[in-house]
Amino acid sequence: MFQFLKNNKLLSVSTGLLVLFSAVVFLFTQWSYQSIESLSLWVRNYFGYFYLYLGLGCVLLLLGIAISPWGTCKLGNPEEKPEHSTWAWASMLYSTGMGAGILLRAVQEPVFMQQNPPFPSNSAPEILALEFTFYQWGFTAWAFYGIFALVIGHALFIKKQKVLVSSAVPQKFKGRKRANAIDILAILTTVFGLIAAVGLGTAQITGGLNHAFNSNFGVVITLLLAVLISTIAFISVWMGVDKGIKQISKFNIAVTLLLLAFVFVNSNMGQILLSFGKASLQYLIDFIPMSLAVGKYNPGIAFLTDWTFYYWAFWLAWAPFTGIFIARISRGRTLRQMLLGVLILPSLGTFFWFSIFGTSAFEIIATWGSYNGEFADVFSSIFVFLSAYPLSGLLNGVTILLLVSFLVTSVDSAVFVLSMFTDKGNPNPDRKHRLIWSVLILFTTLALILLGYAKSDIDVLVAVQKLLIVTSLPFAFFMVFMVAVFLTGFGKGKG
């Protein structure tokens, strides 16, 4: 194993830096937390508006390429058919790009926006709440993913280059050290994002179990859940995309649709459809001024820092790994099919999801007569919500199952991408890379959870999330450069 690491500089340097960072955080936890907090606020304060402009630019650019003659360019040979069916492709796309996040925020975020309107509006508070939630989970998030999918997909299937973030940069602009630095940053950002997602997800599952059984499960259950999720993810990634990742992703979406349908038919369906239509239309009308935060659409720097800047930085940090996975599963599709699919399909699904849970939560609050923060806890809000429905015990069980399953698809797809990176950009990486990354992710996650319980005065999981905001900044600048280089090459007919 030592010789294997020695012969693979990208893997050895990445794991070495990961171990070093972990040691620093463990030994100097308070200082590390304060440093990450300060840096993340600095990034959001000084580059938040840049992120807004970048997000809007990405949406417009992807739409422009999709409807242009370039949109007919196929990822692969001209006669190739899509490698995966639309159902399987969309399932993997959504499970990787959003997943457990929609369960965390299904009720909590729309209710927060209703109780704390981001800006004055002629719309009802409930419609504005849904509209702003759509904005933070809609086109812009997927456009960040889509930009990397576009450039990496083009490099992989048309230029026949390796599956590496550095493949987006022409050889004349990079030496080996620069290329390795780009790829190492992508690897570390993916790892940090992954362990934060698993840590937060297991915390929510533990919260759901506590709510369902009226118990007080603690760190042991959280650790066992992390082991369970990592083990299933390892089996999935070991089996590969077709036999593992694809099948679990399809299961995720099928069960999600069943949960969605159950809540929908047991709620005010007419009001949900009306709210969905109104909020979606208003989102389209207000999209550009909201994206620029101009005039009455500016909710203020404090609100933007806590919400929109945070989200944009988070989507940016996840974009390299998610975008590369989307590119990897899009062989045989045209750029138009991939880009419009990435922008529209998951956005519409997310809008309907939040419309059902958000509108139903608003009506529950109305029946209570007052609201005292019952849905304020991100970990328990969906379980509190489901207690108002028949078969709530079964629904809680399904939600916990979904949380586990979505986390599995986040881990297995990320491990697959990490393995592609360290196996010299191989689109079907050697299984020993999949094993190494699965083990590293598991032990790093366990260490993070234990550290979080040991340092009860510090929210370690939130600190790792905010670390992603810091690492998103170089990717934001890299994205601008990457797109400029890509468009220059495309414009000269090199596509």
C-alpha cells in the first residue's frame, strides 16, 4: 500500500493534506473553528455579490448554448444513443445533486421565509416564501453544476481527455504542478463536502429516531449510522455505476415520489397546485432582479450572507464533483439535452416538492392559530410536520430510509469521482481506489462526529460546511477562466 501511494502523487498528496488538516483541527479545534468562521464571513462579505453575478451568468450561458447550434453537439460519437435511460439519468442526477438536502429543508426553509419575508412584495407571504425558496434551490444551483458538466463532458467525450478538473484547462496554460494543484483542491473540497453531508445527515436521522421513538439516542447510534451508510455506499461503488449507483438512485426517486404523492393527496391539493403555479410564475418574472439583488429585491446584506451567499458558495463548492459525475453519466446525449435536462428537470421537481411541503406547513400553522418555532429545527422539522398526517409512524420510517438512501448515493457517487481523479482520470476507476476512498471517508466522518460530541461548545459539522465556502472562492475564479477558455476553443470550431 505504501508503494502504491508513493507511485500516485495525486493520491498521496491529497491524503497527506487531509490527514494534516484533520490533525490541526483535532489539536487546535477552537482556533480552527474561529479561523474558518472568519474566513467564510470574509468570503461572503467581499465576494457574495460576485457569486450572484456569476450564478446569473451561468444560467444565461447554459440556456444560450442549449438553444444555439452548439446544442446539437453530442457527447460521444454522432451515432451513439444515451448510455442511460432518461429515468435512470434523471434519478442519478437528482440523487447526486440534491438528495438529502430537500428532506432537511422541506418544511423548515419555506416556513422561515414565510415568517421572515426576504423583501416587500405584492404577493402573499406564502407565495413569496415559496418563490424565494425556489430561487435558492432552482436554476442557479443547477447551472453551477451544469457548467462543470458542460466543460468536463466536452473534454471527456469529444476531446477524449481524462476525467479531471484540470482537463478543463488547455495544456499551454498549465504545467504539471498547476494541474495537480487544481485537482487536489477539487479532491479536498469533495471530501470536506461529503463528510459534512454524512455528518449532518446522520444527525438528522438520529433526530428522526429520537422523535419517532421518543428517545434520546446519542453518539453511538450516529456512529453506527455513519458506518452503515459508508458500507452500503462502498458496496454500491464497488459494483459500479450500472449495478450499484444507478439502482440505488432509481430507488431513491421512486420512494421520494411515493412520499410526495401521499402527502399531496392527504393535503389541500387545489391550494398546492395554485401555490406551485403562482410561485413558479413569480420566480420566472423576478429571476433576474432577484439574481442581482437590486432595488426592492435586495433583502439586505445580513439576509444575503446567511442565506443566498451561503447557498451559492455551497453549490459552487459541490460543482466540480457533481458536474463531473453528471458529465460521466451523460454519454450519448447532446449538449442541449444535458443542459436543459440539468436546468429544468430537477428544478421543477424541487419546486413541486417545496410547494407540497411548504403549502401544507402553512396550513398547519394556520390551524394552530400561532407559530412558536415548531418547524425551526432543521433536523426535526419534517418529522414534526409528518406527525399531522395519518400513518405518521410509517412516514417517519420512510423518511429515515430516504435519508439513509440519499446519503448513500451522495457517498457512492463522490467516491466514484474521487477514484476517477486519483486513477489518472480513468472513467472506470480501479476498485482499489474505490476501497481507499471509501475507507478514508468513513474514518474521517467518524472522527468528525466524535470531535463534534467531544467539543459540545463548537458546531464542528457547521464548521466543515463553512469550510466549503472558503474553498468555493478559488473555484469561482477558476470557473470564469475555465468558461472563457472553453468558449474561445468552441468559437474557433475546436468543439
